[in-house]
Amino acid sequence: MSGSDYVRYTISEKRRRQLEKEQRKLEEKKRREEEEKRRKEAEERRKRQVEEARQLREEIKRLREIGWRRNKTATHVKSQMKGVSSAVSIQPERETIKETVKKIRESLKTIPERLRAYLSESLKGIEEKVEAAEEGDYNAMHGEAVRLAWERLNEILGGLDKYAEEWERLREDFNARIEELAISLNAALCLEPEKDLREEAESLLERIKRLQEEDDIVSHGNDVSELEKACSEFLVRFHNAMIKKEEREFLMNSVREVLDEMGYQVLELPPDQMAGIPGSTGAFFLTPDREAVRVTIGADNGMQFQLFRLVTEGKEEEASTREEMIDKCRNWCEDYSKVLEAIKEKGFQVEEEWNIQPEDMEYQDLTVSQLPASEEEAGVRGEETRKRMRR
């Protein structure tokens, strides 16, 4: 044994499944709490959507009331353009094409703004034909294309009710999907993940917020799909990371219980002294010999034990000498063996990878403002503990 030891640990499959089951229950609980918390906000959003849908239907109704004029004009234009030849360009035909292009432009403006993005592919084809006719100075060769564009536009205008229903259904679907993502991400944040996962969740929530603020979410269908994929991948990493965290905390609690039985005490230190490797779990313990042992359990299934020289502020001259630390380190080595045996009994497998012998250690100082018990009490407890553990 030594003053600094590094071991690899694995948890039993039975214990791992139990921890995963407990973690899933916790995640579901946080999710239900988040759903309840966001219910009022979601209800307000639905009310706004219902009002927007009503306004859209009113707008389409007004268009339908003037539709007879559009249909009459369409029939007139169609009859005028029936004989347009793509090979001959004469003035009456040119004027008919020009008039049709103008009416297409005017009719395009009547399409409700909220449906423009949804109908963008169809409208794009119409606009391209119109632009080509304008650039060609309404030449007769564009006559057939303009006629077809006019007919397609009238089909669209005549089916606005259908398109409005499809748009509303898609909008409700997209909003429901991103609301589900928001609930899952907020529930994950409630479980206090590590910094990198927390920042990723916050970034995804910001993307969700921007989408929810869009006037027409239907035009951002690809963004919704990409966001769903990113959130799904994040939630898998989050769940796995939380399982690993549960494993580390379970192992740390096991170590704490064993050391407590052996007379060790947890040292409460300021956060800057407790800061360790990201993704790790750690704690300092006061030994019966009045020194300190740091236990660090990493995300890589590694666990390190290291003995420190304890220095009390204002009593630096009373700190142990190197020779005393070597003797105390040998005492710790006896306890360390007991710790490994005890955590094996709790379902962990451990394998030592490296260690530094007491004589080769460079003992680092750990400075504290005060200790939790007097030296006399600690000395008696330490001696009694060793006697009990040797029996």
C-alpha cells in the first residue's frame, strides 16, 4: 500500500440496473413537474394560435367574397389567350400577356402572409414564369407559360381553405413537438448536470425560444427536425452521464460509510479547495492521525486515494514532519486495504493500477481554518479504531 493509490472500479450489473431504474424514475418525476409548470404558458400560446387561425379564416372568407370577379376575369383571359402562338408576336397577344401578368402580380398580393411560406414552392414556379415574361417584354412565346401560371394561381386561390387547414395542423404539430423538447430539456436542467451538459441544454433551449417567437413556425419545419435530432442526441448523453454520476455517488457513499466506521470524518472545505476534475466526485476525510485523505472518483471509472499533510492556519509550526508523515502513511495503508475489501462487498470490482510508496511520496499540504475535534479525542479514536479493525 502507499500514500497515493489509483484503482479502476466496475459496478455489478444488478446494481447498475437498479441505479438506472432509479434515475429514470427521477427523470420522469422532473418531467411531470416541468409539464405542470409550463401548462399555463402552453395554454396561453394555444389561445394565441386559435385567434390567429380565426383571423386567417376571416381573411380567406373576404377573398372568397370577391372570388367571382377573379373567376370572371380568369375566364376572359383564358379565352383571349387560347389562340396565342409561341411562334408569332403580335400586339393584341402581347397586351393580353401583359394584362395577365399584371393580374397575377395583384392576385399574389392577396394570398395571406401566413400561407406564403407554406405555398412557397408553388408560388415560386408562378413567379419565375411571370418574371420570364416581363424580361422578354411579354413576347408571345411566353403566352402558354403565363396562361398555365394564371390557372395554377387560381387553383391555389380557390383552395385556400384547404391550405389554411393544412397550415394550421402543421403549426400545431410543430409547436407541440418543440414544447415536448422544452419540457425534456428543462427537466434535465433541474437534475443539475455537469457544466458542459448544462450549457448544451441552455443553448438548445435558446434555439427553441427563437423558434417559438417566429410568426410562422411552419416555414421552419427543417429547423424543427434538426432541433429534434440534436435534443434526442443530447438526452441520450445526459441520461448516460447521470447514470455515471449516480454510480460515482453510490461508490462515494460506500467509501464514506466505511471510513466513518473506521473513525474518519468528512472535512468541510471551501468550494475552491473542493474543486476537482470536471465530471468527478470527491471528498476529503480527516484521518485518526489528524491528517487528510482525498478520495476522487472520476468519470473514467478511476478512483484515487491520496494522503495530505494537514496544516491549521496559525499553527503551521505544528504540522507533521516528513518522518511523521511516512509513519502515518503506513497507518493509512492498513486502513486503505480495509476500504477496498469493504467496497468489494458492496458490489464493486476494483483493480489497482499504480501507487506511490510512503517513502517516495511528496506530501502536499492541505490548509484548514479549524478541525472538527480536538487532537486528544482524535488520537483516542484513531487508536481504538485500529485495534478494532485489526481484530
